Amino acid sequence: MLMTKSAGSPGGASPVALPEQVEVPLGNDPEMLRIRRIGKKLFDVANCIITFGNAIPPGVEDNPSMADLETAFCHDISLSDEIVVVHDVRRHASLGSHRAVSGEPYIRFYASYPVHNQDRALIGNVALVDYSPRPVFRDGDRQMLADLAALVERELELRSVNASQLDLQKKNKNLRRKSLIDPLIGTWNRGAIMRILTIEAIRCDKLGLPLSLIVADLDYFKKINDTYGHPAGDAVLVKVASRLRSCIRPQEALGRYGGEEFLIVLPGSSHVTAMAVAERMRTAIAAQPEVIGNATLNLTISAGVASTDMFATATTEELISRADMALYAAKDAGRNKVMNATPESL
């Protein structure tokens, strides 16, 4: 028997729910509006309304229009798992006393067909309303109403599939990103920073821009590990990486190249700019001692710089080799220093 929802139990029986990851389409949802227009034209009725669950769309109860009253009427009727056809609503036992039937807008005809989710659970319906009774509603009409409901179900299915695909893409992207990030210090790992270097080298070459890189190494790191333990050494590396990152721009990249060695890629920067960045990094590390237990450590880095404006034909591997040689020169000079690779220094 067709029933209206009671004020004390707006859901009639138990609440219904849409499939996971699919939001309830609003009244102005383009795809649902398209299906509603088809239904209205196809059946030549005042309105074709698609309801989901038990919630009346927002705005229906404030200064309601005729369409709002029709929508509210459809939401007041408990969902049915079968096709419903009321030829003359005014003569119906329960609907005849509804305020939208006995008063404005004086609805006289109602028909609906259930909408199911992919698990075949009832989630809504497609409803037709009109202001004249319809003594005849043929089998062909019932089939067309079923077809409209099938269009709604198909749209929801597509949205569910799309939502699942987007969720999968997001998860894959996160997994891929995790595979490129050093798990300890949160910078790019060696494979990722090398890939970035290759990409930026090609891009800078096409644009006629210089490319510089810095190889920086934390001085006396083995002594920190041996004296205070690896957990303390790891904590120091995390803080050093954070300070180094603060010294570069968003378009530049910092990666962990080795144990305590970092590679910094500076696209578009000359050797002069790269030297200034490396010096800024050296100062940032030396300026703030680290406390481990009761001990205070004065940390320093040594760094080597290599640039394409000094080695125009160098490959990325050769550029790293030049920067490494400059780094070793900085260490040989007493550490806590920045050295620039030049043709004369070879």
C-alpha cells in the first residue's frame, strides 16, 4: 500500500543510502535535469522528479515555488520497490488528504518507478506528477518509466566507476610519490633527484638557460653516529635537510644523494647564484648548534658547486663528478667551506 512518511518518522521504514563514493545529485545536477526533461516531455506531465533517500533538497521549504511543492510532495511519499501508479491522487486513501493534493498546487496524478544501486538496494525513484487525473497508464508507459529509472541507475553507476577510478589514481599517485621520497628525511631520494636533474638538464638546454647543482655533505657525520648512536644521527639528518630545504626556491630540488650527502638541482641558475645558495646553506647549518642529550653539536657542511656556464658540454654525470671534486677540495681545505668547480681547478 502506498504510504506517506509520518512527521515522526521521516524515513518511513529504514533509511536508504547511495553507493559509496557517490554524492546525492542535487536538483540542479545537469545529468539529472536532462533525464527529468526527457521524462516531462515524454509523458507530457507537469514535472518529472528524481528523489534520493529521504532528504528534501535544500531550499525547497523556503518560499517554495510550484516545482518545490511538487518535489516536496514526491519526497513525502515513502519509497516503493515496485512501480506505483495513482491515476487520481485525490481519490487515494492516504494521498488524498495530502496538503499538495487537497490544496495548492492540487496534484491529481502520480506515478513512480524505483531506482536501485549496484547492489540492487532501493535508493530512490523517478516520479511523475500532473494536475489532471490519468485514467489510463499503459504497459508501454510503464516500460518508458522503467527506462527513465534505468538511465538514472546508469548515471549513478558511471559516477561510482569514475569515483573509484579517481580514488585508485590518487592512491597510485601517492604510492608513486612515496617511492620517490626518502622515508627518513622527506626529501627526494637518489633515484628521484637524478631523474629531476635529467629532466631539468634537457629543459634548460632547450631554453638556453644555465643549470647548476650543489653536492653538500654533513661534516663528521660518522663521528656523530659512533658517539651518540644512529637514532641521534637520523634526527640530525632530518634537521639538516629541513634547513637546506629552506634555502632553495620552489622550482629547485633537494634530494638525498647518499648517507649524509645531498644533491641540490638549481635550474636556470648560474655558478654565481649557485655559490650564493650553497653559502646560504652553509651558514644556515653552522648558525644553529644541535643538542643531543647533554651535548651541543656545532654542525657544518662542505659543498661543491658545478654549473653548465662553466662546463657547457658536460653531461649530468660529468657535472656531478665536477661538483664532487669541488666538495672534496672543500673538505681538504678544512671543511665548513663551499668550493666552485672551474676548468682551472681540474
